[in-house]
Amino acid sequence: MSETFDAEAYAELMARVMGLDLRPDWKPAVVANLRTTHRMAALVLGHRLDDHVEPAFVFEA
Amino acid sequence: MSLDILNGSATAIARAVATREVSARDLATLALEKIAAVDETLNAFTDVTAARALAEADAVDAKLAAGETLPLAGVPYAVKNLFDIEGVVTRAGSKINRDNAPAAHDATLVTRMQAAGGLLLGGLNMGEYAYDFTGENIHDGNARNPHDPGRMSGGSSGGSGTAVGAGMVPISLGSDTNGSIRVPASFCGLYGLKPTFGRLTRARTYPFVASLDHLGPFARSAEDLALVFDVLQGIDPLDPAQAARPSLPTLPELERGLDGLRVAVAGGYFRTRQMPEARAAVDLVAAALGARDEVILPEAERARAAAYVITNAESSALHLERIQTRPADYDPDTRDRFLAGAMVPAVWLTAAHRFRSWFRDEMRKLFDTVDVIIAPATPFHAPETGTKMVTLDGVEMLARANIGLFTQPISFVGLPVVAVPVWLDGAKLPIGVQVIAPAWREDIALRVARHLEVTGVCKAPVAMLAG
């Protein structure tokens, strides 16, 4: 996980990728939320798991 | 007709209606009068289904006259407005969904309440699309706390907490993805049940996060929770995600008391970042249950973080088209999160789901050593409406994001929880404590809640209101 996550640049890029209208007055709060999600994801990714631990999706064929 | 019976328990109401001391129509009328008297101030209801409630009441009275037995005979209730109610638009707290056609059918759980003799009074206010812990809603106005209307009801099932706390109905149904039953139960001083993930059908309710959504009841007594939970259970072919588990009747075991249960307090993560009232409430409940040992839920902070990532990414995937085309129609507080969530890399989401499997296995091991775990429901009493920041353990942090600090790790792993209401000596506001049981053992959590109720440790009085 990168220690230098540029949330603002990432938000601008992903808004174009995902077709999102990132208005200037909305951007600070979106960027703040992205930083929080990044911090949460870093915590999760910081816990090494055995390769055989599978995701807990619910699906039954 | 006095309001006393409406202020009593659902159990007492059903008994009085069944023995014809009072009619179901009287109860429907009383509930409608109470809503008319107080809801302008409290804003719990977004839709009042008066004609339906009266018609259901007449049907109940007719069935009783014909000799039928109904476990919820004449019990008024209402549902968070993400439950489908036939003929009513399922708004899910949003402006956008108001453009949808009215629901063609009731949610399955509404059908079950009706079959048991319940009277549906309407749909209840909620945070937009359930992405909320406050009970605040920019479109419908805020659901207010019945014990202090200047404070938050808690969310996202805010109206569900307000309506029961104020005595408009003795029972409501809500949903809980990260704490949305347990938080309003804590702030409004109620008993709230979040069953095991997969226990109750979610058919015909508006989703938030498919991997984490649960439905459950609020009540002013633990006995009422068990009564309603037993009615709500059962396999539903309409819900592909429901677990294929047999129903678990909880009422017959409710009075067994502690009966040798091993109770421990959640330590570490669950003893920090909280106001003194949260710690004192846990200590009070722990002492009453003879819980002297602490247990550590492994990596609880990471569990909360994983729940956060799954919630952000999956909810945004659900809303992608709307957040692309109608972003200005969202509540600003949810729009920011849905926009950010639409940018989450897939590897973050998958990592969170893999962590969930690991955490589930660890929690199973922990429950080899204990039967019940006690933890705070919220880090503090209901904050004043509009509160943005709080200071916990000397650290200033966002209030709304951290209200669910202690509920998120538990719903993440799907364990059944009863939030029980505590009134500390001299306190003007209640606060909740989570009674957490092993998966599929709602009976244990309900037994403990009932023990705390009959011993007077927990109570859920109707709020004192003008009108």
C-alpha cells in the first residue's frame, strides 16, 4: 500500500474513468472520504492472510 | 380510552386484545391519535397508513371473534421506509426513489407481522439509503430523539427508534448494516435485536450493502423482542441470500435466566475511545451478569475497517447509475461517500472480504471459551443534532463516522446482538450496551436481555412528552 496516496489526483482520474460529476464544491469532501477509505483499506491489507483464506461472498449455485 | 395500554408492552396489548378487554380497533385509534399528537414535533413517520391500520384492526377483531389465536393481536407497529408497503412508494430515505411506483406487495416481514395480528401504522423516517448513524435526513427532516428533541435519534433507523421511544407504537422494524438498529436503540433507550446475518428474510426491502444488511425489531421490552422475532422467522423463497436454517423459537427459553452462561466483557478496542457513560453502562451490565473477565476480539479495529471498505464499495456499486446521473439529488452527506466509494479499487474490497472469513474463524474460536460478550453500543449518549466533531480519549474526531465504532465489528461478522437500554443514576439520557451471542443463538442474547430487564438493570420507559 502506497504511503503517498494522492487522493485528489486519484479522485480526478477516477471521476473520469467512472463517469462521475466531481464538482469543485463537492471535491474536498469526496477526497476526504477517499483518504478515510484508503486508511481503512491499509489497515485491512496490513494483515497478512494465508493464500487459502477465501472471500466471504454469499453465493450458492 | 386511556393511552396506558399503548404505553405498555406488545405482549400486554396482544393479551388484552385476545381476551377482548380492548379491541384491535381501539389500539389502532389510540396509535393514530398519539402519532397525530406528537409526530409533528418528533418526525418519526414519513407515511401514516391510517386506513390500512383500521382495516387490519377490524380484520383482527373479526378473526378473534371467530376463535382464531394471533400472537400479535392488535399490536400497532411501523417499519423503516425501506420496507415495501403495498401501495406506498419505498423511499429508502431518498428523494430519488420517490419517483418510483408504489410497492406492489408488502415486504415478507410485513406480511408475517400482518398474519400474526399486527397493525401497520406506516413507514418511518431514516437516513438516506441507510448510509447514516445520526437519524438526520435533508429531504424529510430529522427524526428527533424522544427523550430530548434537540438531539439525534441515531440512525439509520432513526424513525424506528423515535416512534417506539415516544410510545407511538410498541414495536418497529428496522435494518442494521453497521449498527443502524443498535445505534438508535442506544440513543432512544430501547431494546433492539440484530439477528444473525442471514436469519431473517430481506425480501422486498430496499438494499444498502448486500453482504452486511440485516433486518430486525425494536421494542420497549426484551420479551417483546422475542415475541416478534419468533413471528418474523421462517424460510422465504423470495430471498436468495437467506440462510437455510431452521427457526429458533426463543420465547419458550426466555425465562431461563443466566443458567450457567459464561459472560465476558469485550476488552481492548471496546474499552477505549468512549465517554464515561459508555464505560459505566458496560460496567453496570457486567456486574449484574457476574462478568469479571475480559476477552479480546482479535483485530477488532481491522474488522471495523474492513466493514467500512465493504460498505463504501458495495453501496456505491448499487448506486452507480444514480450517482452518475443525479448526484445533486442526493443528501450531501451520502453523496460524498457514494462518489468516493465508486472509486474504490477491487483489491481493497476483496481483501476486506477475505479478512471477514479470517475474523469469522477467530470469533468462532473465541466463543469456545464464552457464551456471551458485553460491549458498548455507542461511545456516548445521543449528541445534539448537527454535532460534527467529538473528542474521545483526547483525540478530536468526526462524530457521525465514529458513532458506529463498536457496532461495526460485530455486524461485520454477523453475530446476533441485543442492544439493551441503561439509565445511569441521574442521567437524563439512556445509553445502550450490546449483548453479543454466538452465531445462530439469538435465544441466548434474548435470555440475557430478559434477565437484565426483570432484575431492573435495564429499562425502556416511554419518553415524557408534551401532548
